[in-house]
Amino acid sequence: MPRLRLRLAISPRQYRHYYTGRVRAVQARSEEGLRVQFPAGALRPHLDHGGIHGLFELEFDARQRFVALRRIGA
């Protein structure tokens, strides 16, 4: 399945907008320079007291639908 790498830096305050449902999709730019969008709920497993920070791999299917988001580095 296709994958892209994303570097995310989301503070706890910024994450609150995703958590409360005000924002349902995250928009980010991949390391390859592509703008991507994925469900905000995919961030929840990666949240800690400092927010969400690190290098992630976004996996999607042939129809460009979200499959998974995995942390792969700091």
C-alpha cells in the first residue's frame, strides 16, 4: 500500500480542536511535498502530555483512503 512520511508538531492546545470535534480532518504536508488530509481521530493514540510530535508514516489504499498512521521516529 502507498505510504507517505509526515513530520508532525501539534501542541496540546492545538490538539484540543481535533479532540473536541471542531476539526475533523488533519491537513499536513508530507516530506515529499504533497498536501495530505486524514481523520483527526488517527492522532489520538499518539498523544502525550507534550502534544503530538515526531515522524509518522501515513498509509493509504489505492483509492487514496486512509488506512493507518504510525509513529516511526522522534
